[in-house]
Amino acid sequence: MSKVKNKFALIIWILILGLQTFIPAFKFNEIVIQADLILVLITFVSLQLGGEFAIIFGFVNGLIQDFSTQNSLLGILTLSKSVAVYGIHFIQKYDTIWAREVKMVYILSAYMLHNLIYYYFYLGANIPFLSAGIIVVLIQSIISFLIFIVFEKILFKSKLL
């Protein structure tokens, strides 16, 4: 990438890291839910730049999010983002085989896996995971997925997938 693109990408990354801290959150059954812009950014990086860089990028962003948001479960966002990005980067391998709808379902599934890992450890024994936890995973995944769809339509005019 050129220096101009690198600077632009760095500015976008810093902007999204900053926005992530100011996005409003809401509570559902005493569980805080907030849109995960970093996961959406990592998805775009994975689809644009490939797997190896995206996994490292996801790992670093997960680590930053771990250090900035929690200290009791250090590493859980690092693990969940790395696993999600590892799954998402396979879309490139099946680009000509899978239809757009299949790719969308696959991305939603990766988001659900990310949130399932995170909330399983985050909630622990405090709240019954099979009742409230699964619903929270679904809500969180759908919010992030809708943000991905909006930005994919705006930035790539629905041609990224």
C-alpha cells in the first residue's frame, strides 16, 4: 500500500478505536450490550488484506480492547477476535463458489462465535448462560452484523462479498 493509503488506514483505525469508547450501550437482563465497531473493522481488514495480517490485526485489537475495558478476563477478547477473524478469512478462499447470501450468513456465524466465546467467559456463573446469555449473543451479533452491512453498502456498494 502507498503511504497515503497507510496514513488513511491508520487514521480510520484510531478513529474507530476512539468511537468504540463513546458508542452508547444498553442493558438487557443486567448485561451491558454495545456495538463492536472493532469487530466490524477487523472483518473489513480480513476481507481486503487476507488472513495472516487480519489475524494479527484482530489479536492486537482484541488485546487493546482487553486492556482498556476489563482486567478480570484479560485475553478473552484477544482470543474471540482472533478466532472470528480466522473464520472470516476463509471467505476469500471460496469467493467464486459461495453466493453473497452464504457469505453473509458465514460472517454472521463468525460474529456469533466471537460473542459466544466472549459472553460465555464474561458471564460465567453469574447469569444463566443458556437463557439470557444466548439472547445477548444473538442481539450483539445482529447489531454488529447490521453495522457491517450498512458500511459494506456505503463503502463498497455491496461489491465486497
